[in-house]
Amino acid sequence: MNTVAIYHIKGGVGKTATAVNLSYLAALSGQRVLLWDLDPQAASSFYFRVKPKVKGGGQKLLHSDAGIFKAIRASDYDNLDILPADFSYRKMDHQLENKKILKRALEPLREAYDLILLDCAPNITYVSENIFRACNAMIIPVIPTTLSLRTLEQLTNYLQTKELTHMQLMPFFSMVDSRRKLHQDITKSLPEKFPDFLNTYIPNASEVERMGIMRAPLPVFANASKPSRAYCYLLVEIMGRLRKDRALKKPD
Amino acid sequence: MTQEAVIYALDSADQLTNWAERIAIATNAKILSSHEELVDITFLDSFDWLFYSAGVQLLAESRSGVDGKKILLRWVSGGSSKRSPAVLYLDRLPKTAADLPTGQMYDCINKQLGFRSLLPVASVHSRQIKLAILDKENKTRCRLILEHNYARPRGHNRSIDLGCRLRLEALLGYEKVFNKASKSLGKLKGVRRTQDDIFKNAVIVTGRTPGDYSSKIQVHLLSEWRVDRACREILLAQLNQLEKNIEGTIANTDTEFLHDLRVAIRRSRALLSRMKNAFPKSICHRFSKELAWVGEITTPLRDLDVFMINFPVNRDSLVPELRANLAPFYEFLCTHHKAEQAVLIKHFNSRRFANFRTKWRAYLEKPLPIRPRAGLSTKPIGEVADKRIWKTYRRLIREGKSITPDSPAEDLHELRKTCKKLRYLLEAFASLYSKKEIKKIINSLKILQENLGDFQDLYVQATKLRDFSQVMSEEGETRKEVFIAIRALIKNMLIKKKLARAEFAQRFSFFATAQVEKEFRRLCRRDISRDRKDPKKKKELKRNKTVGLTK
């Protein structure tokens, strides 16, 4: 099982759109996928039309095996389940002072799913530290702007200082406007500095914004659109990296 | 994910669209498609019903689907299973598990099927209307699929009506909605819950029944039957198995056709050799020779099959740099496989093979002679089977004990043959004994058989590989790296062979225990006190006691 976090310290970089589309496409490719909406804003849950409510709140979810299973909801799509957000997640920081609670909470789901995607809220908090320990890869959407890059540097420095090197970092460019000179320059120059950057980028397109109106993943209503195809390529690239990583870590 | 599904049979006199409206009102569901959707469903299984035996179904639904992919592969485990069905969109039907991407579907199929082939066993044409129970947010909380199914047997123009039905699917986390819908449907006129399976009906229409083939011996004997009658029944079942596998072997859709055909031959040969006194000498001699010939003509193709099946494992046993160099060897295997297949088809079409089949069948189906010449013929099979099994077991122990670390490979091969004979006897006469006891004994035997099998197969394969590389060289292969890779493969096999050889003593000691002897004694109704009175057996028992076999 792969546990992959979609995370960035900065908000509004396209984390939720990435989580929703990647989870849908991974499920379509035959993997059993669970998307956990960890953001109390509940945007992923909204996109999948799942009520953002967990009986007993985050506390029950994190400390009981049965609780986590009871909270899971089937999405409208085959192979894809949602663990919805709950407003109580805003207090999750207090419940996650121990940095391995989230990892332990995910343990019983190991057999049931091939891929668990964590749609994370921005900021670096105790929740983020738990996420870092629970996942084996982190997808980081980066808008090619100065502020977004600054936060990427902050994040990588933080992970290095805390010696959190077990996970694969997979930054990629999101909301790229190829007409803008700054976007062009950064998308060309940055991968040299960060060799882990994924080759695929997601273009800035109005179709992605329409996800909120359609309340469905992009391939469902705009399969042939540029960003929809870009998400397909992104998933292929991510799965390739995960497979490679697993092969390297596999003992002889 | 779908949790479970309940099937309801509907009165098919009414139209599907009318049913959709009635059900929508009764369950408060929304009709998702105003028109009927046409879906072609193909049920896939191995020819020996591996999925059906395991209580699962694999169906391929053909329709214009998401992402341009036309086939939806659906893995459905038994009704009581809480595990959600695996679903996968594909461009074309897979032939083996290897054609699938890694994931749940691959895991499910590979676990049951291994390297075996997927074959279409039945097909259904379905007209469907989809309904869903939605919440305020338009989220699906329960799925309802209305179907009118028709089966079309291969080669027939007319379809057979399999009736209308409704599939109610529960979704994870929304079980209450499912239960409520289920209650409402229970009250609806013309709707009744059913266990009827369209799979079974669709297979029956093709003239087969699910599970109608198994390579296991399914002959039910009675211990008071005459030996010749019992043996003929078993041999006839083996001839039937052989004939059922000819078409598949010729079509080459699954390597297991040839495997099962050869098993039938080996079982027949083992029975003829162990029970030769039950048949006239001339019959025994003549058909043993013919059976040996069929074994012989099928061996080259089976050898190539084994190499091709094991190729991925063998290739991965090499260091990564050498793996790609084996590609020409695989091509060589494919080319020779084609050639050998053609040779075998010629043999199968030969007069000798046809004669063998007709005459062997004629003999086996002939009425039993009232006064048979063969000495053993009229004895009760129960008694004779006891003796034969016991004798073969004793022979196995004797041969096994005589093997030392310096014994040649041929001795182990002989022991393997005895092992197989014992196994075939146990399987052939299983219906005379308690299922539990036979299973226990066969399981003990398997541990030894596996080791001997590994040793012998690796020995034969390493020798074969040497021959193949010689042939490749004669055929003009000059690339050094290819031969280096083959040599590395031979080396690996010889190392594994050595390991199997080193393990033999331990495996044999697991089998040659007082406990297993006790089990055989109980099975064959051998009384130890009776053996103690016999001076010959007394000596043997004494010898066994010193090595801790008999208490």
C-alpha cells in the first residue's frame, strides 16, 4: 500500500484539485483508493458530494480501528472511497501531539486499499508532522511564483532538519500559465535546482475551476481537456516513481 | 465501493422501462438513463473452472465506457464476502493475469489463476437501465440496475431469454439506505428475491454445466466391486479426461490442457503397471505400449511449455545485466514450440492415435467377462487396493532408505516414480477410503514428492538447457552474451538442484515416520500383530524399530 500526501505549506496551490483528480484516475486504473480529506474546509468532500461529517469527530477516528472503517463512505465511482472531513479536524493538532498517531490510525486500512491519498490542509503543524511520518511519498503542487518557491524551500529545509528523508518528494508545477514570462522562466530553471521535480505540469485552466460547479473530478465532465490529460500523465509519472522506489527498497 | 448486492427476479412480461418507473416510485430512486443500454457480458474462467470452484466470477462488460476504454472487467466474490469487487477498465480482453496492470484485479486473478489462461465460458446480452437513490447533494447512496438478459450459445442465431432481474447494490457507509430500499422492494408485486445466477444459466445454455470438468479422479467405487470392473471405471475416466483435453491442446489456448492429458496417461500407465494381474497379459502389454507412446509424443511440447511458463522466474533469477540477453532464448522457445505443436497435431491426427482411442475405449466399455483369465480380476477391489497401496508404500520406504548422499540421480528418479505411483493409487482408490484419512496421507506424501520433483525437474531442465544452447548454436546463434546468460541459468538450476538434494534426507525423514506408517496401516487395514507373525515381515519390523519407524 502506498500512502501519499498532497501537501504544501502554502494554500491555494491546487492541492484539492490534484487530490480529487488523482484519486479518481488511480481508481479508474484499477487500484483500490481511499481519499482522506484532512482539511476542515472539506473541499474534497464537497467535490465528491460526501457530507463532511464524521460521527464522534477526529478523536474517535484516530483512536479506534472500527471508528475509521465506520467513517468511510463510498464515492459515486468504482474503487474509490472517501474519508470525509469534519469540522472537528480544526482541533486535530491537540489530538496529534504524538507524531505517530496518524500512521497507527492508517495501519488497519493497509489490506483494504492499494493507495491512500491524504488531502492536507496548509501550514506546518502537529498534523503535518504526523502526515510526514505516515506517508511514503509527498506530492507538492507548486505555482511557479516567487512566494510558492520560497515555501517549497522552507518545506524541504524543514524536512532535512527533522531528518524526514524516508519519503519521496514529488513537487510538480501547478496552475501554470505558459503566457507569463515568470512562469516560463521558473518552470525551466527550477527543476535544475530540485531534480525531484516531476516532468508533468498542470496548466491553469477554467475547467479545473468548473469542478466546483460540476462537483465531480475533471475527467468525468471534461475528459479531453488539457488539464484532464495532464492529470493522467501526472498519475502515470507518480506511479512510476513509486514503483521504482519500492523496487529499490525491496530487499534481495 | 460496493459492499454487497441482492438480486431480485422480475416478471419479464412487463417492459423494462415500466419496471424502472415502478421501482423508482417504490424506492424513491432516480432513473439515470432514459433509454436502455446494451451491454455484452462475457464470463471468463479457466477451462477447469478455477474461479467457479473458488466461488468467484470474472465478467467482462463490453460498452462504450469511461476514458474511451470499452471493457469493464468485474471480479465478484461470493455473496457472503465483505470484500468489495475489483473493477478495471480495459481496451481488450486479457488472456492471462500477466496482461493486467498491477493492482487489485491482477492480485485477485493471479491468486486463482497463476500463469493459466482466461477463457470465455459463457456470454450474455443485457439490456440495462440504471437507477440510483440520491441524497440532497445528488450523491449516490444506493445503486439499482435493471437487466433483461439473453444468452446466445456459440454458433446459434437465436438468443435464449434469461428473464428480467434487478440488482440492488449497497454502497459502503450507506447501508441504511440499502436496507430501506430492500424492504420497499420486498413489498412490490412481481418482485421476488432470488439466488438464481445468470452465469449458471448462461453456461447451461452452451451445453455445459459449471464445474463439469476437473482433473481429479471422480470415480465412486464400492469395495466389493470386482478388481477389473473398478480398474476399468478408473481407466475409462482417464480416457475421457484425455479426450476432453485434445481439442484444447490442439488450439493451444492453455498449457494445462496438455498437462491434464499427460496426467491421464500417467495415471493409466501407473494403474496398469500396479494392477497388471487384473487384465489379460496381451491387453496390458498392448495398451501400456500405446499409453507410453502417447506420453512420449507429448513430452517435447510439455518440456517447452515448462520452460515458457518458468521463463519469467528463471529470467528474474539472473543478475539484472544478464536478463535482457535471454530474449533470443525465449524466441527460440516460441519457434520450437510452434514446430513441436505442429508435430503433435500430426500425431493426434494419425491413424495410430485414432486406433488407440477407439480400441482402448472399446475394451474398457466391453462387458466384463464372467470367467476372466487374469488371476486378480474377480477379487474385491477393496482388499486389493489395500494390498497395492501398502506394498507400494513399503517399496517407497525401502527405496528411500537405500538412498545415501552418494546415490546417483537415477535412484532419486526411481524413487520419484514410486512416489507418483503411490499418489496415483491413493487418488484412484480414494472413494474406497475416508476422505479425511486419504487427504492427510496425500499431504504427507506431497512434502516428499515436491522435493523429489524439484530435484528431478531441475536436473532435467539443466540438461535440456544444455541441449537447447547446442541447438541454438547449430541454428546460427552467435551472440556470446546469450550463451553466457544461458550458462548462468544452468548454474542457478544446478545450485537449486544441490539444495533440493541436500534437503532430501530431511524431507524423507518427515515422511518415513512411525506416525505416517500408522496412518498407512490404518488406511490399508494392516494389522501389526499379523505382520509380526510373518517371519519375513518380522525381520523388516525389527529393522524399522532400530531406525525408529515402528514402535
